[in-house]
Amino acid sequence: IKKYEAISKFPSVERDLAFLVSKDNSVQDISKEIQKVAGSLLKEVYVFDRYQSDKLPEGYESIAFRMILQHMDKTLEDTELKDLQDKILKSLEKKFKIQIR
């Protein structure tokens, strides 16, 4: 059985977030937390850059995530996107002790 989902007539928005992350943390766990916090507004999240260097603190790497967000009933406003980004950052900082880059 195939499931079909309605297509929104409102534009999607891309947001990129780069974090300094302990190598002990799983990219999948971080992605799941982003999905949990963003809820139905999040259409897709994926890693688009991963950087390791001796210039970063030992045991850490930089991981950049791209989020594609879209509301089914309206255009997302900058204030809504900022609030959502703040919620995501607070949750990730609390759960994974990550820092935004």
C-alpha cells in the first residue's frame, strides 16, 4: 500500500546549523533529536559537512546539518524559524553538550 502526502503550496525553507560535537555522540541521535523538536515542520534533515582537524579540541569534530522546513498551511516567518532554531539548539546543548559553530 502506497501512502500519498499532500504537497504544500507554500515554500520550503532551508536552514544550516554547524556544531562542535564530541565524537562520542551519534549523528543519528542528533538527527532524531532535531526531528523530535521540529516536529511536522521538518521535511528533511541531513549532514552536509563533517570536518575533523587538529585545530578543533581533541575528541571533537564539526558536523553541519541542513534542515528543510515547511508548513502545510502558511509561509513560515522569520520569527517562527528563529524560535524553532532556538528550541533545537537548547535541546541539543542540553542532551548532547554540543556547541554551535
